[in-house]
Amino acid sequence: MALGLILSSSDFVYNGNVTAQANFTGSNITGWPSGSAVLNSALANPISNDGSYSRGFIKDSVSNSLSPFASIYVSSSVDGGLYHRTGSNTFSTSKAYSVRAWMRVADFGAATERNSIGIILRGNPNNASSNGFNGSWQWSMGGYNIRLGGTDAYGQEHGIVGLTLGTTLESGLDTGAPAIVTCDGTYAFDTWYRVRTDVIPLGGAGDTINVYTSSAGDVPSGQETWDLVGTTFIDAAANSNVYMTNRNDMGMGWCIQCGATTTSVVGGGSYIDQFEILVEDI
């Protein structure tokens, strides 16, 4: 198992042009494309065991009330394309992947979209549109997506924060896709969560997707206590439009949506830290 893959800014593909409506795009996020380095000590309920800085994605203070969205993927140049399907390579059915990150979102009391951040597995950065799951951008790229956010999977609950696992068609539409899984546990705004998502192939028959959170608190990577909070199986035959191993331009990374009323202040927006990818032969 490869643990703690060291990635630099140049190892990622930044996609902030996901819609024709300019004010939804990554350019309306402060510090885009890589976000802003934010001192953990400047945040309420900080983490201290994963470095001094986290990566913050905060809506700028000048664009209108729309909610910018962006996605960030591990480049096809990393490990020979092991984490990004492009050209003739495919995602191996004999390798299990595990993606892990600290994630948190702020609550700014918007009546519409809230802040959210999500892990992407086999998503398509060029497919994002507001057609997926009633305008919930996080689910509209196809593939497997795990989101921590201030709305439910359908973008309809605005007073809560939850962790949800979605599997969607490559077109970004939920019609015909397996049901969204609402993960167990209670989640709050302005709080860090260590989240892990594993994709375990069953040969070419499908994928088991497991979602975990750590109950160990503020500990370094590798010392987590993982608790299973959600699981689903994607059947390669029954869910062929969701089971994606060989579609063009499919990758792994994370995605961000900034709430409509977020302003450019430390503490507002969506945050990620200690993003890791592990892979193991099975």
C-alpha cells in the first residue's frame, strides 16, 4: 500500500469553468485556483497535527449572489496515470483506492446554497452542470462523490450539515442512478472531520464503496480510528452508466462549492487539509 503520496500544486488539474454562467466559476473563489493558505490556528476548533496551514476556498466579496463551484483532480502525470483515466489507460479492477482528507464547512445562513466540499472518485471534471440532483453541483460530474455540506443531497435542507455519498451517471443526472446514501453520524458547521472513502473492486463485477470518519480526534495521519458511516455497492451490469472504469477523463480529487452569501473572511467557506490517496493491489 502506498501511503502519504506527496503531491505538489503542479500535480493537480484545476477546473473552475464548469458552467456558462461566469459567476458560478472558480474565478469567483478567493485565491483560485489553489485556494488560500489559511492558518489553522486562525479558525475556530482548529486541528494541530497536520501542519500549520489548511487550504480554504472562500467566495470573493465582489461577485454577485451566485455560488461558485470548482473541482481539483490529481493529474494523469502522477504515477503513470494511476489516479486519472485518460487516453487508453483504465482504472484497474485489481487495485483498491482510498482517499482521505480533513474537511470542514462554514455556515453563513444563506437561504439557498450552502458551503460544501467533497471527495471525488472517478468523476469527470468536464461534466459538471446544475442538472445533477436538483442543482446540487457536487453530484453532477458522474462517478462517486462524498460531500460534507450544508444542504442534503438534493439541495433542499438549509439548516443542517451532513455527509452524503452519491453515485451518478456520467451525464451528471440522477435519473437511473443508485440511491444516495446519507452517512451515519451528526455533523456541525465550523468543525473539522477526518473523512475516508475506499473503492474496492470485485473484479470487473462492480465496486464496493465504503465511507468512514475518524473518532480519534485531532491525531496525525495514520493514527485515525476509522468508523464505517456509509456503504454501497455499484453493480457493473445493473449500474453500467455509473460504474466507470474506462470513460475518458475520469479522475480523483475534490470539489468545492461556496455559499451564495459567503464573504471573503477567514472562517467562511469550505476547507480541506491533509488530502491523501492510497492504493493497494487486491
